[in-house]
Amino acid sequence: MFIEVTGGTAKKREIAKSIAEFSGAELMSKRLANSLDIVIELIPNLNSKEGVYGDCIWEDDYNRPKEFTIRVDSKMKPRNIAETVAHEMVHVKQWAKGEMKELVSQNKTKFKGELFGDTEYWFRPWEIEAHGIEKGLFVKWAEATGVSNQKWTYDNVY
């Protein structure tokens, strides 16, 4: 997996790259993960400008894409950046494995064989999956990398 991280501080770039690599290895086969090119852009004030803390989009083919851009608000604390990258990596997995496809011409999303139109954010099954996994990926990554005892990794540190 090729990952390039731009923007933010050196520490935040390091965290974003590390958790993206970890998440890729946890969520996908080695073969699939190694075929991906991911650019992570740490953008200041993304939430205040566009109303999102992070997002992910495929850049090549909507059918099992291999090139992605993940954008994350760089003004967040390191833990929130890490969890957001983990969340967006779940979406990378969903697209790369063909679990999710955007049917742009129909303004619909196909997820695991089911078609969804205008579904409220918190009830979209792909978001339920991503929110359900992000914290677990973060905790597992923090333990695996030896940072779980550092204050910035604790809950409610804002």
C-alpha cells in the first residue's frame, strides 16, 4: 500500500500514515492492501469550511477502485485524527472489495447488494460499519504501536 500524507504537523502526518497502514492490514488481504494508492490530506478547518471532519473518495474506477483520497480536518486532536483516518479506511475497504459502489447517475449507493437512495447519515449501513470499527481499530493500533499509555490517546482529551 502506497500512502502519502500532506498537510498538518509532522506528528499528525506520522499518526495518519501509521494508522492507515495498520487499518489496511487489519481490514483487507495483504494482496488487496498492497494494490492501493492512498493520499491523505490533512486540511485545516475542514469541518468549519465543509461540515465534515473527514471524507474519502475513490479517484479511479467506481468498480473496485484502487486509488483514494482521504481528507481529514487537521485542527482536530491527534486521537480524533487517528480515529477519523481509521473510519475512512473502512470506506476504502468497502470500495476496494466491491462491497460499496456509488451509482452517480442514479444518485444511489449500492452496499453489499442492496440499493440505497436518500438515507439519513446515521442509518447508512456503510457508516454504521465504519463508526462501529473505528474505535476498535484505534485501540488495537495504539496497543500495537506502544502509544496506548500516552495521554493523547485517552478518551475525552480535548
